[in-house]
Amino acid sequence: MHIGLIGLGRMGSNMRTRLRNAGIEVTGYDRNPDVSDVASVDEMIASLPSPRTVWVMVPAGKITDSVIEELSEKLDAGDLVIDGGNSRFTDDFTHNDLLSKKGIDYIDAGVSGGVWGLENGYGLMVGGPKEQVDRVMPVFDALRPEGPRDEGFVHAGEVGAGHYAKMVHNGIEYALMQAYAEGFELLEKRSDLLKDVPGTFKAWQRGTVVRSWLLELLVRALDEDDDLSEIEGYVEDSGEGRWTIEEAIENAVPVPTISASIFARFVSRQDDSPAMKAVAALRNQFGGHAVKKAED
Amino acid sequence: MHIGLIGLGRMGSNMRTRLRNAGIEVTGYDRNPDVSDVASVDEMIASLPSPRTVWVMVPAGKITDSVIEELSEKLDAGDLVIDGGNSRFTDDFTHNDLLSKKGIDYIDAGVSGGVWGLENGYGLMVGGPKEQVDRVMPVFDALRPEGPRDEGFVHAGEVGAGHYAKMVHNGIEYALMQAYAEGFELLEKRSDLLKDVPGTFKAWQRGTVVRSWLLELLVRALDEDDDLSEIEGYVEDSGEGRWTIEEAIENAVPVPTISASIFARFVSRQDDSPAMKAVAALRNQFGGHAVKKAED
Amino acid sequence: MHIGLIGLGRMGSNMRTRLRNAGIEVTGYDRNPDVSDVASVDEMIASLPSPRTVWVMVPAGKITDSVIEELSEKLDAGDLVIDGGNSRFTDDFTHNDLLSKKGIDYIDAGVSGGVWGLENGYGLMVGGPKEQVDRVMPVFDALRPEGPRDEGFVHAGEVGAGHYAKMVHNGIEYALMQAYAEGFELLEKRSDLLKDVPGTFKAWQRGTVVRSWLLELLVRALDEDDDLSEIEGYVEDSGEGRWTIEEAIENAVPVPTISASIFARFVSRQDDSPAMKAVAALRNQFGGHAVKKAED
Amino acid sequence: MHIGLIGLGRMGSNMRTRLRNAGIEVTGYDRNPDVSDVASVDEMIASLPSPRTVWVMVPAGKITDSVIEELSEKLDAGDLVIDGGNSRFTDDFTHNDLLSKKGIDYIDAGVSGGVWGLENGYGLMVGGPKEQVDRVMPVFDALRPEGPRDEGFVHAGEVGAGHYAKMVHNGIEYALMQAYAEGFELLEKRSDLLKDVPGTFKAWQRGTVVRSWLLELLVRALDEDDDLSEIEGYVEDSGEGRWTIEEAIENAVPVPTISASIFARFVSRQDDSPAMKAVAALRNQFGGHAVKKAED
């Protein structure tokens, strides 16, 4: 099997390596000539056997849009585009519409695993036509972790289902991280009593109800910095967490822990909180409670 | 009517003034001789007609406990103690048990109104024996706002009911403040579009669904500092908010907005968040996402 | 002053009455001939002096879209359309673009006050060009409550600012309602101690920190049904609450109480919760805890 | 090694089996003679070599209190009591005080693993004097999972540290479960798009960021009942979740996801929500919105 791969950043280049290790031929293109196998998208396309398969692994949004548009112009009927980036599932519908007008097929693939995917394999959730999913199964089999296929791969439905599943996956991920984080703070706060916070997390790795891969990563982090004093509690968030909330709102699904997780990240990035200024101002107004002056 | 009043801080001294303005005779005692009417509790007690009524207005917890204990030793059967401080309602049971052994009656009075109470009157929620509540009604009538008695005063039940009502009142208050505060931040954040944040709050004072006294106070605060840039978003919390959550947990009552309000205050007082350090560490571990170094 | 008014439902017909009571001439149109003053939009337009002012008061979304489109075709340059419905502020940009191509001006007006507006007046938040806002000020003055103009009306900014303010108003409103509701449940749950729940709310109306119009409405509700046993805890939500969350997410504003309020409404409408089925299933799996069978 | 074990319910009897499989001699006592090895606590004590070790595995609270009290009377100086139940860590202080007066040592052991512990081993978090912890390490080694000791066991600090760690463990557990549960509902709700909900969870078991033991249990549950239609979304909660919130409040630690998880359980057990009745009543009052009559 021989596929094209557009986007050779951290994720894309690792995936190229894993695919090649599994015997899949990959022609990778990136704007950065240092990592690109070919000089242009055209050259990449020309290198591929027909029907062609092009895996897109670029930032979601406008960049993915423009790559899909370019491919819709340059590929032929019967070819296949797989969007493995973190696109919003609603964008899949647009991308599929555009490509299907040219007879080009489309698969959306949610990919989980981060920097560990190269070694461990990537969890895959895909949406799209069954015939094409079956045709490129060697690619999915190369990327996914070892073990039974259905424990690391799912054909979740038609176009959009893969990224929908990945979006929900990330929403859950946010809340899982926040859960451990609240636990960390509770343990830290009583370090007068609980003398070994890193050891406690370490001991949860076997036998307990809370054991998980994220827990193992937290143990690794605490191995490196046992009270996390070297880093700031400043946390970015990406599109998928936000979309999960929006989709929940759209479908009247209560998501208190997922939303709490994303709000905690918002707060973590604020130098000062306008909302809490307002609360401080109110307390001062009715109770004469002192406020901290901003210049303090 | 002539009563004793122990505790002449901001609240106590205002209440003394309001009571005297209404024709109630008050003998006030405070450890601070500058504000005290008498030199000792004994002197205060000696000044009162029998059956005596002593209103206690000191900080909740150990100080209130010790004052109640002292009164249990110095008052006589048939006398009455009113705890108007912010005691936990469960403490009322202890105080009442102690006093009732001597035949001394007890009323717990939740008092709301802050620094505005002197002028506007205080909202009162009381618990205790009906006979005594009726006997000291002139005191309650003097303290409560003008208007129908039942719009500023309630005899909510037996001992403990007054402080229970006040506790819930304060839990609600926390969430109300947070609600306006979130709205303030939403308006501030889009000041590119919404050009007049103080004017918007001001315009909500009549006709809207969100009009309230707290809104009026926020308008006052914005009159003084139109973007609240002079104060920090640092907010203390008092016992009553915490007790509300604990009581909710005890009784299996879901209180998502009240708890969110108190958690927001906790966060507002943190220099850095241990929990968010943990989340940052996790993101770094699985995704290679950059972390902010603490020394930045 | 003489204006057209499209949409004579509960809100629209009350507004027509209030405007007429204040001496504003109104030609109202509704699809329902029983309440309409004229037989058609054309007839309504023909009745108006130039430059014409047409107030649109129809359901947000497609119906408002179609009315605005019709007006864009039938009005002339220099005329003015005011959308007083609950439109999303982002729709205002679209509406304004459409109308401005014909030289027609546009004002978005957030209107608060519900069924009480006829009597009390409506809180108004408007966005749009100052010249036009000034021109139709008699209309706003007729609709808003008595008292200083700036306590019931704000010109909050350019087009969209009015509905943005109204959206945030409604987000706050959701959280305020939830706050009182949590308090109600806390009081009800301890009715063994707190014997007079309606009386407690009633007593909060004067002097307390939590006094508000919503509190007064809750007192009214409890006057009619003192434990609310006659109604179900089933609560709809409208667009504005949802949009508030979406806008908060978009702008990285933490809104824990507003989101908690909307999630509580979602849950209130579920016969059973898929999420809680999953939690029950998990407890059963790891702990052997009994589950309730669905047919129980 | 030979120890006594009081309490042979589901957990206790499984632990006895696991201990015996590892060569630890166990004399178990339970009020139920069908499972008990001996007829009385006295007989159990008499069977043990000195210094004696008695593991207590009975319900937390009054029952544990009475067992500890009985042991304080019947054991000798130098003996050891281990409380492996779900006691509140603050009770450990009381139990330790009582026992230490007699020179009896005390270890608190948080035990995680549920019904799977027999087969997989139990995660252990213990608090108490190092000398005693070292002495009974063969017992801990027998109970904990295979693998490195520090991945399934921690000596977390002095008395109380073990149950504190277990309490926080359970708080985290609540939030983790809720996170997956919200994800389940999000997937279910869009089953028009995402056709294979159980397959999606199954596919998350390898390679993804959200892989965990709880996820594997959810996969098991969905294998048995693919849409969970057979069970009700009704979920109990135990002391440890509640204590986590109370401890968080006590220490000013924000725990939005843990509290959201417990509130969701509270709601799941309500036939109708008093709070949402109040919200429905308020909407009806200000907007004339219809309410559902309770008899509907």
C-alpha cells in the first residue's frame, strides 16, 4: 500500500514513521522542505498509485479547509481523502460535499495517542463509506496499537462520526484530567498528614478503581518534579473541548464535569478575574468588607 | 423596653443606634471601652429589668460560645438570650441546651442587611419559643425595615430555624453575586461591541427580570470605578457559604450554583493552582504541549 | 409618532397597548386577523409616515429572518427597522447587512419584563446608529418603566449590542433563578426544623441582601401553592441561555453558575438520564453494587 | 504470619481467600456463623500469636466504632489493629487515641479494588507507625496486586493518612465515572450519526488518552446491555464522596468536577426536584410560561 501524507509536524512525522515501520509506503509533503519527501502536493499526487489515498494531518480549520479544497481540484474520481486532524465533525460534512462533487471519497479519522502514538500506536475512530474504510484497513492496522483491532479502532458511522467520537473523547479527557488534578490539590493541601503525594499516585497504578493511562502520566510527571513546583498552573485548551460543550448545549445534554474542566482552564489563564472583581466590589458595597487594591 | 447588647462592632453599634432611635433602651457592652456603655458584663446585667433580654452580637464560633457560657452563669431563669451573630444553626442547639439547664430562654436571630441596616433596617429570621419571640417583638420591630412585618421578619421555627434560614440566605447570596459577576465578565469581554458596561447594568434597574438590590449595589460600584480596575478579584468567604454546602451534602440537595460560587472564591485567592499545575503537567506528558515554567 | 408593529402575540400586543397609552400611534400587523389592525404588511407600510419605523416582535430565527427580508424589499431608504424579539446578536449583523444595502437603518432592541411589562414598563437595551436611536426615543420612552431614562434604557453600542446585552441579561437571569431554587430546596428539605418556608421567602423581601424582583415573584408563587406541589419540576430553556454559554466558550469566559443553571433544566426534562445509567452500570461492574432494573 | 479478620462480607471474605492463597493464616470472625471461622471475637483473639494483628473490615461509622472499642478492651499492649474499612480519616484519630491508651497500635488502610480485588489484588494506602507497617508487610504484600510493591501499596504517613488517601481516591473515582457517563450520553444522543456507541468505547481501550480500568468496565457493561436500557439511572453515593467535598470546603480547595459528580447522583435519586419546581414557578410568574401540572 502506498499513500500520500500532507502535514509532517509532530503528529504527522511520527505517523509516517509508524506507517513505514509497518511496511506502508508513504510519500509525505510538508511546506517545510526539511521534512518533506517531495517538493509539492502535485509531486506527491503524481507519485501515488490509482485509486489514490491522501491522509491530511494539518491544523484544523482554515488550513485543513484549504488543503481539502486543493485536493478536490487535483485528485480524481475514485480517489480518497482521509482527514486525520482535529477537525470539527460539522466541517466533515462540508469537506465531504466538496469532494463528492468530484467523485472523491472522504473519511474522517479521529486520532488519539499524542507523542506516545509512534511507540504505542494510535487509537482510531473513523467515519465514512464502508468500502473505502475496508480498502485502507492496512493503513489503520499499521497506525493502531497492537492487539485486537476493535480495541484500538472503530468504524463509528458515516462521514463525521469519527471526528464526533474524537470530540467526545477529548471532552471526557478534559474531565478526567481535572478529576486527577482536584485529587492532587486535595492531597497536597494536607501534606501535613499525607506525607507522600507522589507515592500515593504511584500506588494507585495497580488494583485501584482509578488506575488509568493518565494516572501513569501523572506519576511520570511527579517523578520529574515531585510537587510540580517547576511549572505554572496555566493551561491552554483546544477546539475539541469547546465543541463538546457547544454540542452538548445543542443537544440538551448536561455536561457539568466537562464544562467545569474547561472553565478551570479559562481561569488558569487569567491574570485577574473580572468576575471576581465584581464579587469583591459587591461584598464591599453591602458589607463594607475590605477589597484588595489592584496596586497592592 | 430595655435590653442588653454584647458586641459593639460595625453591626452591633449600628443596631444599638437603630434600636435607640426607635425608643428601645439599650445598655451595650464591648471589650473596647471606647464604645462600651458599661465597664463589664456584670454591670450590663445589673442594669436590666427582669426578665432580662441580652442580645449577643459577637463573632460566631468560640467567641460566641464563651459569651453564651458566661451568660448561662450570670443570668437567671426566665431571662432571654438572643444570638444575632452568624452562628452555625447546629451551635444553636448546644447554646440552647446550656441555657435551658438554667431555665434561660434562647432565640437565634439571623440578621441580614450589612452596613445598610442602620438606615434601611435589617431582615430578620428568628427561631425559638413563640412566647419569648412575642415578648421581644418591639426589639424586632425596631430593627426590621419599615413596611409590613412579614416582609422583613419571620419566626421560622424552633431554636436553630433562624440561623438555618440565614445560612441558606447567604448561600443564595453567594450564587446571586456570582451570577451578576459572570454577566459582568461577559459584557466586559465584548466591550468592542458593547460600549457601555456600567450603563447596561444601570439600565437593568427598572423593568427587567434581573433587577435587585445587589444589582443596585453593582451600579454603585461601577459609578465609583467604571471597569473595577482599582480592585483585585480576590474574595474571602465566610462560614455560612461553607455550611450551606455541607448541609446540602448532608441532606443530598444538589447545589451546583452555590458550590460554583464558593469554589470561584477559593480560586480567586490562589497565587497559583495546584490542580492546574497537574493538568498542565498531564498535557505536557501526553501531548508534548509546552508548559509555562514557574520562574517565567 | 406613528410606527408599525409586526407580531401581536403576548409581548407584541401588550407593547401595542402600552405604546398607545403613551400617545404613540401604532399600526399592528399579525398573521392572526383577530388581533391585527391591518390585512397585510403592505397595508401596514402604506399607513406609515416617512421615514417609516417598523418594530418587529416575532419569534427569533427563521420567522424573524423572513420578516426582515420582506421588509428589506418593501421599505425605502431612510426607513428604520427595530428588531425587538429575542434574536441572537450575531443575526443582527446579517439583518443589518441586508437592510443597509437598501439604505434602511436597523436597531436591535433587547426587551425584558415579560407579562409585567404592560403595567411596569419594559427594560430596554438597544444597539444601532445614534441618530436613529434619538429619533425614535419617544417610542423607547413609552415602553420603558417610569423613572430616570437611564435606569430602564441603555443605548449600549452599535448594531448587535442590544441583543448581546439582552442575552447576557438572560444568562444572569437563569443563574439567579437557580440560586433561589437551590435555596428553596434547602429550606424544604429541613422543614422539620424550618417550619415556614413561604414565610421565610416573604420575610426576605425587605432589608436582606437577596431581595429582588425574582424573589417577589417566588413569594407570589408560594402564596398560590405553598409547597409547589401542584407543579412539576420540568423547565424549558430558550435560545438566549444557550447562546450565553456558547459566547462564553467563544470568549474563554468561565460561567459556572450560568452553565449549571442550564444543565439543571436539561436534566429536569429527562425521563431517565443516560449518563446516570452509565454511572450505575460502572458501580455495578466494579463494586457489585445493585442497580435498579428499568422495569422496576 | 497469622492474623485475625473481623467482618466477612463481600470484601472481607474475598480478602480472607486472597490472604490464605498467599500463605497467610487467617482466623475470620463474622456475626454470621455460616461464614465465620470462630464463634466469637474472644475465640478469634485467643487463636492469635502475640503480638496479635487484627484486621477490621466492617461498615464504617458506628459498627467500626464498636468493634474498635471492643478490641481496645480485649487486646494487649503491643497488639495491632488495622482498620481496612471505609472509615473517615478523622475517625482514625479517635480510634488511635482509644487504642494507644492501652498501648495497642493502629494502622488505617484504604483498600480499593471492589469485587475484582480477589483476583487482581487490592490497591492499598496505609497510615500508621512505620515499625508496625513493616512488621505486617507480608499481609499487605499478599493483598496488593502483583508487580512492584510501590505500584499497589503506599505507606502514606501517620495514622489517618491511609483513609485520607482513600477518600481522595474515591472523590476522583466519582468524577472519572461522571466524565465517562457524560461522554456516553453525548454519543447516545447522536446515535443518528454515531452508529456504534459500544464499539466506540471498546475502541478507546488501546492507544487513546482516555484508556483506563473504568473504561474497560464500561465496555463490559455495554457488552451485556448495549444501550443500558435494562437499568435505571439511579445512583447511590457513599460517605467518601461526601467527605471529600467537606474536606475540600474545609481546606478551600475548589473541586468542581467532584462536586458535580455527587450532585448528579443526588438528582438521579429524586422523583421530582423541588429546585426545578421553583424555577418552573418563577418562569410562569414572570413570563406566563406554562407549567406542567404535577398530576400530568
